[in-house]
Amino acid sequence: METDEIAAASAAFRRGAFDECVTISNRAIESPEMRGNPPAFWWFRCIMAQCLGMQGRFAEALDLVEVNKLTTGLESALLGQLLIQKSFYLSRIGNYLQARDVLQEAADLADETGQLSLRCEVEINQMTLAFYMADHEGMERRARSALSLSLQHGLPLVEARACSGIGKSFMLKGEFAEAITWYERSRGRFVDAGLSFEADGILSELGCCYYGLKEDDRALQYYEQALQSSLEARAMPTYQIDLANIGNIYLRRGEFSAAILNYQKAVEIARELGDWISVAKWLGNLAHAYSVMGNALLAENFELQAEQAQRKVAQARAAAAI
């Protein structure tokens, strides 16, 4: 199935040039040649969806990977990718219940067909969904399962994502030095694969670890590199996180105006994305900042807003837990 267009789209995606990848893919999809080449047609839709998803355009990404009668007859690996991506974008808009069910479809397909690579992708996405569901034990369990499979069968990208999940688990427990070891391993695999945007994303996580160790200068260096990568790719889901992370550095330094400005920008982006987990976090950060400044009224106001956002997340999680 390899063509010049596929090679060009893949190269653009690897270096984080998502707009370029979308342009190439859209042009390929609209070409007459695609009418008789369903595997290539759906491959381009998949990679377009990934680019749009990275930029936070989740509704558009969902439209591209919708499984319907047109996907009948696709090979299981490609059909599985459509299901996995659909599940991921559903989780990003907070529909954890449907995301769980669609991911189970992908898991069933992997079991029926014996597709090892698909099974690994399912494990990675179940790891991610567990994180969104605040099931941190489940997240680490899935990550370690995926890591074991990746090492058995020589799958470095699965290893990269699994190591990132294990790093996240240690970071959430405050074990920053151990988390750094896993994140560095993850980043090394992404660098080796030429996936520069994903490698830069790990810098953001490393920054959080060094922030936890109170090595703020190093943390800020990583945050700023990650933010620049997100900005160049127009990757709003990560950009808002980078802004808030840098805001934390400003707050610790006592640069309150700069911290608040970053948090406000992050909240606005998170609201536009429908990312209520992040909305709650950044509103909580604003509440803390105003509390440190001694402005109890504004602190209470933002804390109430954060609680409202947290209730939205809790309701979505509860629906999926039934």
C-alpha cells in the first residue's frame, strides 16, 4: 500500500507537522485513485484523525473514524485502528462509557483474529482510559501488561507508550526519581522512531518530575521546549497543559500575575476542548493562586467553579463504571 503520498503524510506526522499531514491526506482522499483502494482511503482517514485529535479537534476526528457499512471488508488491523481511535476521541470529550464499549469491540476483534499488534494497542488505550477514569492502579497494570508484550515481540512504540504510563504511575505517587527513569526510557524510544512531537511531550512529563523535586530551572527548560513544540503543531490539548505547568513555576516564584495569566489561558483552552478534567485542575490552580495572594473572595469563587467541573467529570466516570 506504500505510495509517495503515504510516505509524505507519515513523515509530516512523525515530525509533528499536523497541518501538512492533513493537507496531504485530504488531497489523497479526494483523488479519483482512492475510489478503488479502500485500505489506502481509510489509512489516510486514520492519520488525518490522529492529526486533528492532536490539535484537539475531536469531533472532526470522530467523523473520520466512524465505523459504518463502508468499512465492511477492511482487514482487521485497520478496522481495529478505527475502533481504537474512535474510543480515544470519545474519551477526550468525556464520553467514557461509549469509549469503554468501543474499546471492548477492538479487544474482541484482537482476540478473534489473533492480532498481536492490535492487542497491544488495545492495552495502551485501556491504560489511557484508566487514567481518565482516575483508576491509577488499572493504568499501571495495563501499562505493565503492554510493556511485557512489547518486549516479547519487539514493539518499540508500544514499549515507549507503556513506559510513559508506568512513569505516570510513579509520578502520581510522588516517586519522581523512579518516574524520570521510565520517562527517559520512553522518550528514547520515541526519538529512535523519529516521533519528535511525542518525544517533546515526554519533556513535559519530565518537567513535572523535576518540579516535584524542586529543580525549577530544569523543569522550566523542559516545559518551555514542550510548549514550543505544542505551539508549532497547534496541539491545543498539550499546549494548555504546558501553559499551566509554566504557571506553576511562576506561582512558586511569587510571580502571581504571570501565573494567573497562564492559568486563565489554560482554562479557556480546556473549556473550548470540552476537557473538564483540565478545566477543574486549572480552576483549582487559580483558586490556590488567589488564596496565596490573600484574596479569599476570588479563591472561593474559583474553587466553586472547580467543584462544578469536577462534578461533570465524576458523573461521566460513574456512568462508565456501571
